[in-house]
Amino acid sequence: MANEDLGKTLRRLRRLASLTQEELAERSGVSVDVIRQLEQGRKHSARLPTLHALANGLGVELTTLLGDPPAVSTSGENDGPRFVAVRRAIMPALWGPAPEPPGPDFSMNSLREAIADGWTHYHSADFDTVMKALPDLISDARSATASGSDAARKTGFAALGKALQLAGHVAVRMGKTDLALISLERAIDAAGQSSDPLLLPMIVNSTAWTYQRQGRLEDALGIALRAADDMANAGHTDTADGLKVWGALTMSAATSAARSGDYERAAAMMETAEKEAARVAKLPDGGDNRMVSVFSPSSVRIERVRLAVQYGHPQDALAMAKGMRLSKDTPPSWRTWLLLDVARAHTDTGDAAGAVKTLESLRRVAPTWMQHHTLAVAIVRDLWALPNHPPGLRSLAEFLGICE
């Protein structure tokens, strides 16, 4: 595969910083032994607190240390014509023409349906389809902001905010976090000119996730907590949609706290989120779940499994995941994360066969997502380094392009 593995990237960045392994250990607080194992290829993955500490010690963003997602080519192909069109849609040329009102055949309902379909494709890791559609979605939404009536313009700005939020998510998946933040900042501006009180906090949540990807954990924690508090103070948690947005922000804050090393605070936030998630089904439903943040008892449990795995409690993670029933509105991406975390937990407990069995399930239900996750590659590399390979491992290694 084109991407460097973690150990090679770590060694290259350490040498660029003119640091010895001992100096990096002192700066990061990560043991010299762990750094050596990673650089020598005896260990191919590490928990997120360790990765954040190494990135801070090197003075780089976490995404620089992790590299591109596995399915993203480092040859520049993800900056080809299709992605250039997405860039131009997000950032129109300076002094370009102002948007013109939509034509007589324009339908706001059709535009909203197309944007919702875009989110469905995104959660299914069908990024090529999303990128193909995004320029027209953003262009049509911009035209809607030039509509005649004030109400129509506000509805247009809501559509534009949601389309730019989608573009920001795709940019993150393509390893372009700075472009993602530009798109999300413009989405926030559009949300401020809409009449949808939930749109701004939803986009703030996407921004917090992007900050997390850049290693800006304090920034991510701060904006998620502020947006969640603002929603509660404004009384926006009395509907299912409002509670979902609040819950997603709370889970995001918990993730940032945990990745900063404050696992107890994260656990307390998740307990609060789990209690509130039980209210979602009892509140008035807002409509199209594709356009609202993901928050339910299932998503909370998935996030708790993830945090347990990342912070050294694999047995707890496996106990929580055992027999878990996911709600119908759980997106494929969340189901993917659960399977990845269960596979990692099996690996951490020494159950290589269990890890392979889980990864085989993931390959069957979400092969594209599997190719877009650095964690999947890291797990298979760790398993491949074992002296005895469980049945099925070679096929997984060949599928991910890491079989020697």
C-alpha cells in the first residue's frame, strides 16, 4: 500500500525534529520501549492517548503522525478533477459572480432530499458518489439563498449549511482537515442566516470532530461543551431532534476528555448521555433522521465500547458489546466502528482468532469502510506479526494490501 506505516512515519518525523528516541520519550511521556517497538515494526498500533502524546512531543498534528486513510492515495489522485470541483464549490473564485435565484424548475424539497441522500452515501463510505454530487448540491443551495422571500432565503441558507457540513466531513475522510474547517466555518455562517436553531450546534459538533483529528483536544472539548450548554439553556432538548444534537455534542466532549487523559470525566459525561438517550424515543420526532446528529442508546453504547478499548479496558469493552442490539437508525459507519473496536479488544486480550472473526464480519458488511480505517490496517498488521497466523488472516491482509 502507498501509506507509510506508523513506525516508519514516527521514525521519519522524529529524525526531522532532530530528536533521539530518549528525547522524544522525555518530551512526550511515552516510554522509550514503546517508541522502539513502534519504530522497529514490532508494534503497529497504539492507543489514542499514546498517539496524541507522541504527536505533541514531535510538535505535529495527529493526522500528520497517522498519515492518510488507507484507501486514500498519497500520489495526489485524491486531488484530481473531482476533488478540485469540490474545492471550488466550497471556496468559489474571488470576485466571482453573485449567486442567481433558482429557476422555475427548482424544488427545495428535491434539494433537501438530495442532500439527505448525500449523507446516506457518506455513512456508507461511498465517498466517490458524494464528491460527484457535492458541487451541484452546494451550487443549488447557494442559488436558493438568493430567492425572493425572506423565508425562502433562510431555507436556502439551511440547505447550504447542511451541504457544506457534508463537504467538511468528506474532506476529513480524504485527509484534508484544513479544507474541512474552511467548509465548516462557511457552513456555520450559513447556519447563522437560517431559521434552524439546531443547525449551528450540529456543525459545531462536526468542527469539534475535525479539531480532534488535528489533535486540538482542548479546542474540541471547549466548543462541544459550550454548544451543548447553549442548547440546554435555550430549551432545545425538549424534542427528539434537539436531544439528539445535544447528545452528540456531549459524546464528542467525552471523547475529547478521554483522549486528553481524563477518563473519569469522560465516563461521567457518557453516563449522563446514556440516561438522556433513553428519552429520545419518548419525545416528538422531528422527521428525517438523515439530517440530524446520531444519538440513541445504541450510539452511546458504541461510544462507551470505543472509549473502553482505547483506554485499556478491553474486557469491559467486550462485555458491553456482547449481545448488543443496534437500533434501525444506527448508520453503517457506527456499526463499522463497533466491529473495529471489538476486533481491537480481542487483539488486546490475546484472542487473535476472535479478532479475525470480527474483522471478517466487518469485511462482509462494510468492505469500503474497512479500507478507510487506519485502525483496521493496524490491527491486521499486529496480527500478522504473530508467529502463528489464525485462519482467515492472510485473506484480510491481502484485502488491505499489507501482506508481504
